[in-house]
Amino acid sequence: MTVLDTALKAYQSPTRMVHAIGALSALGDEAASLKVKRPLVVTDQGIVKAGLLDEALNPLRSAGLDPVTYAEVRANPGITLVDAGARYYKSERCDGLVAIGGGSSIDTAKGIGVVAVHGGSIVQYEWGKNPIHSRIPPLVAVPTTAGTGSEVTLWAVITDPDRKIKFNVGGTPNIAAWVALIDPALSVNLPPAVTAGTGMDALTHAIECYTMAYHQPFTDAVALLAMDYCGRYLRVAFAQGHNLEARYHMSLAAMLAGLAYGTDSAGAAHAMSQSAGGVHDAPHGALTGRLLAPVMEYNYAGEPERFARIAQALGLEIHGKSVWKAAEASVEYVFQLTEDLEIPSLNELGFSEDEIPLLAEKAEADSQTIGNPRDVDARGYQKIYARAFEAGRHRAVARTLAHASP
């Protein structure tokens, strides 16, 4: 028995999970059941232009609520955005929150809730600094993508442009959404690139949380089912944006993978993507997806049995294979999946190979390094980044050949 086996572990989720095709119609009733009367609806302009904000406001008003809109969210939300939202929340005398959108909107709403209750700036509540001692105001989280799982996690990720990093806020049930309202219909016809990036983010959550040092039976269970759904439905959702069955299962995969986090962290892929996302404003899902397979290739020697089980969860035939061969198969699968989903290369995402030492140093400093299943330092991160750039070059060559074909 290792030292980690004797560590006290616990799992707690205060979030009520409501899910169905068409569940958005219940938004007003869910918010009203929390005694909310004047919610701040946190979203982005893409949701506004798609008409989804109006679809959310209608059931809120029908339930007798008086919603206020804060539609300023941008990808990779920063400190200023969150703090401004908290000031607006207070000035409008709001008493609850509704987040509709991707992880950026939900994380922004969580951050607004933290500052509204505790005061100051969200940067003061970076994990390891000031504690979040009280529950945020009632928050109903409505995801429109199937990726971050922020609707059920105990974390928010905020960008600090001055330090060029992303930092985590939370690790406590006090930051969790009160209700996660999951309507897979909201993700129908998402652009393929968004489907691919967010889906790879969900798969990364599942794989990293299953293999991290802090895994436990509950997180294992939901992570494995999330992998199962991703293996069966992610390519389908990418190829057929209208396929409601695929969207339904990917929405649940994102939720399950979010639950796999528990109160702990992920691993090297998220340490890399979160820290690199502070250097260049790259889409989190695509960046994480590009890094997942190289991280798995580095990590599988640390937990070969678990990586072999990942292969089985992804639907691979492993009968008759040794543990090591099955573990390698899971790595090969994810490399191929990355290409099938046309995940951009690191170069296409704005990074260059001469930045590897800087990126590796920032990844090593990220707290998610601690739970990684294989020991990793800046030198190890340099190897992983070099492999990720190499895989991206193969993608570029394949695209060039494809375009050159008659």
C-alpha cells in the first residue's frame, strides 16, 4: 500500500443535475425554486446572436423573474471581466445568477458569485490564497457546448494577462453551481471545430482524472463512462452536427467528466493548456486536445493498467493483448482521434517551438502537475511539447498532400 492509498479522500457535489432534450424550458422553474427573483444572466455575444439568450430569458420571465443581462463574456475570461460583472451584479441588486454558454460564461458567473459574496477582486481567491468561506449566490448553469463540464465542477479558471497565466479558483463546494441544467438540443449544429475542441476537452478531463494520483471509485466510474460516450459519439457529433443522439451523449460525457474532477486537479495536459493559454489566447479545448496524446504517451508508463482500461473504455479490442500493448493502444487511438477531428497544430494555435522552454517552465509551476501519474518537471514538459509540435507537423504535411491531390 502506498502513502497515497492512506490519504483521506472524499467526494461532495452540491449541484442538482437536471437534463433532458428541451430542458431549457424548465429554467424559470429551477431558478424560482432557489428563491431567485432578479438573476444576472451571464453570457457572451455569440449566444446573443444565435438567439439563445432570448430562449433563456423567456422561461425566466414566464416564471415571474426579472432577469438582468451581462453579455460581456469573452473566451478565456480575465480578472477585469469578472470584477466588472460583480460590480454590475451589486449595482443591479441581483440575487442570483444564470450562466448560459460554454465554460467561459459559467466560470465567469462563478467568479462573479465569489466576488459578490466575499468582496475584493477575483485574483485574491486564486487557489492557495484567500479561502472561499461562503457559498456563492444561487447559480443555474446552462452549458451550450459539451466540453468543460464547468456546470458541475468545483472550479473556475480565470486569466491573468499581467502574469500571462490562467489560475484556478475553487476546489470547494462553495463555488459550485446550485443547478446544472443540461439541454443537449442547445449544442445541435455547433460548428465542427467547436464540437471537436470541446469534445477533446471532455475526453481529457476523463482520462486525466482517471489516471491522476487522487482518483477514487466514484471519479473512476464517471470518468470511464465519459470515455465510453466520447469513444462512441464524439466522431459522430463532429461529422453530423444535427445528430441529436450524439449531442445527447456528448453533453452527458462532458457532465460526467466534470464530475470526475471532484475537489482535486487533473494532470499534465491541463497544466500545459491552462498555463499556455495565458501566453497566447488560444481556444482551451483545441489546445488541450492537441496536447492530450503526447501527454498520454509520456504518462502511460506510470499507470499501465489504467491506460489499458482506458483502451477498453474507448471500445478498443484488447483481448489477448498484454497490459503494455493495451496501454499503448489507448495512446495510438487518441493520436488518431486528434487528427480525425482536425484539431489544429500548436503552430496553427499561435505557438512556436522557440517558446518551448517558457511553456515548459510555466507548466511545471502549475498546481495540476502535482497529480500527474508520471513524475514530470520542466525537462519532461519540454519533451512533451516537442512531441506535440512534431505531431502537428505531420498534420500540416497531411493537409498539404490532401490539398495537392487532384
